[in-house]
Amino acid sequence: MKDELDNPRIGLFNDVFPPIMDGVAVCVENYAHWLYHKTGQVSVITPQAPNHIYDHPYEVLPYFSLPVPQRKPYRMGLARLDRHFQQTVRRRDFGLVHAHCPFSSGKVARRIARRQQIPLIATFHSKYRDDFRQSIPSDRVVNHIIKNVVSFFEAADEVWVPQAAVADVLTSYGYKGAIEVVPNGSDLKIADADYQQVHTAARAELGIAPEEPLFLFVGQHILQKNLPFLIEALSLIKDIPFQMRFVGTGYAEEQLKTQVTRLGLQNKVKFMGPIYVREDLKTYYAAADLFLFPSRYDNAPLVMREAAAMHTPSVLLAGSTTADIVTDGSDAFVATDDLRAFASRIEEVAQDFQLMATVGAKASHTLVRSWEDISTEVIDRYNHVIHRKNPDAQLIIPHGANNQ
């Protein structure tokens, strides 16, 4: 086996990392886990979570941060104000840096890439314009920020997106360069033969009656994800008993709870808060019959793939980026972007438990790749970029590869 110290160090940069959770944080955490497992040389660079001690087999280099107003629990990183971090990161020699965010952590990655003359890979994950429009009333300011986002990606040696349709979002911002598709994975999985037993046990653990279909949403509780639309649609479902669980947190949580009460859904709809233990979250995915995701905001959401990994099919909006990779009635259900149509689609599907199970089983095969498998592809792509930038540079050799 090749000594891990012989490999170039991989730097992973993101403004969010556990214990603060969202889809990109889960993505970066799985990159770090599998790349460390296969190469031994990984550092994660991220804003410091309050009072948190990072306990990982790989290195985490946090830097000074402040809370983002009205976006709890997100943090605004201020790396230039953290002298200890600056001194520490300058002592690290990287072979490649990979930014999953164009803001504070991405800027750190860009400075390191320029200083050390190494490749910068940047993955475009999120619809940043939607985020800024939610909190900034000035189109001029938003357009200026998006111009800086585009400039960041133009400075990268290679730009990745997790799904082909996501490239259209980046190009709509004004980016004109090449884009590579590198999909996300899932760390969850259940064998086909085990599904029914696990599904039944999970429902019993959560106290869901056999005749009640369980609906699930996992993610940030923010208006961009179209959650008021979802709750309104649930209020239109009259002919079947059901239970709905929201997992996560966000600035719109209290507004959503108020809407649930106003519509008289409090006996059916429960807010579970954030669930950080993956095994506990797995129970909700396994127990659910449908994953309801009417978001037009998301690009390639991990949660939809995680649900699919646990044989839970999604109900999506036609025309959304998320729906671009599914086939209606085969590995997901797609409804037109209309309140009553969305509610009717849920009600129609939820009356057929066998149909939901069949489509969920198909989704587990068509929509899901393991993070371990993704990491092998990532290393190959890293090496291609390293060699292209400097043919004499040392490549990354996965553990055991030189013995095969």
C-alpha cells in the first residue's frame, strides 16, 4: 500500500460544514470521508461553528466567523481576521483545492491556488440569485453579487455541477466557460429484500398507523423551497388519512407552523426540528411513503436522492431542475406547477401503497450512486486537472491502487 504521506493534499472548502447542516455540507462531509479513506491527505476549510470541536480522522481547519443575520444557523466566515488560521493554512502544501462555495471559503481556496500555483476546482451547487433576492431588496446589488459569483467560477481551472440542468442556471448568470457534470451520491442504502421489513419497523417506531400514508420533507425551512405552497396543498387533501413530517430548521419555520395551525393541520403535520444523527434521519426516510419536494429553487438536492436510496419516491414539480432527471410514474411522480394539481397528484398516488413501493424501488436503482463510487470518479477527475495544469505534478494514487 502506498504511504498516505506520499499523496498530494486535497483541500475541500465550503462555508457550511457539520454540525451546521445542509445538502452541500453533507456533500463535502462525504467527499472528505471517502477521499481521506482512499488517499489519506484531506483538509476541510470552513467557518468555525460556535463552540464546536471538530473530531474527524481528517484535518478540519476552521476560521473566525459571525452569524448571518436572519439565516440561523449559517455563519459568515472572516478568514482574513483570523491570524492563527492564516498562519496554519500557509504551512499546508496542497496538490489541488476544491471550492464548493464562491464566498468566504471559496476566496480562501482561490488565494491558495494562486499562491501555490495549483488547480482550483469549483462546484456550483445553489441558486444564489434566489437567495440574495430573498434578503436584498435592490436588484442592482444582487446583480453585482452575481457578477462576482460568475467571476469566481471563471477563475477556476474546472467548473463542476452535480446535474446537467444545473449548468443552465450558471450560464443564465452570465458564465460562458466549460462545465463538467459530476453527480452527488448518497451514504444511505437499503437492499430490495430488506425494504418491507425496514419500512414496517420504521413506521412502528414513529407511531404511524398502517392505513396512514406518511409524507416527508427534509431540508431548510425557507420560503425559497416553496413550503407554503406544500402546506396549502396538504390542506386540500380530504379523502385520505395521512401524516406529514417536516425535518430541518430555517428562518421561515415559525411562519410555516402558523400556517399549519391556521389551516387546521396540526394533528397531521409535525415539525421535528433538525436531525443530525444519520441513523435517526434514516428512520424517517425509511418510514415515509412519499417525499414531497415542490421546490423550484433547488438544483440537485441530496435529500431527494437520500429518500430514493431508502425506497421513498418523490413528488416533484414539472419544470423544476430536480425533476429533470426523473421519469414520471417510473422513479418519481411529477405534478404540474399548480396548487390543486399538486394536491391531487399526492392524493391519487397515496391511495396505492404498492405503486409507491414499486416506484420507490425503481428510484433506488436509477437515482442513487454511493459516495464511495463517486469518490473514485472524483479522484480520476482531480488527476486529469492536476496533469493538465502541470504535467510534472504528482498525481493522487488511491490506497492499494499501485498493488493492483
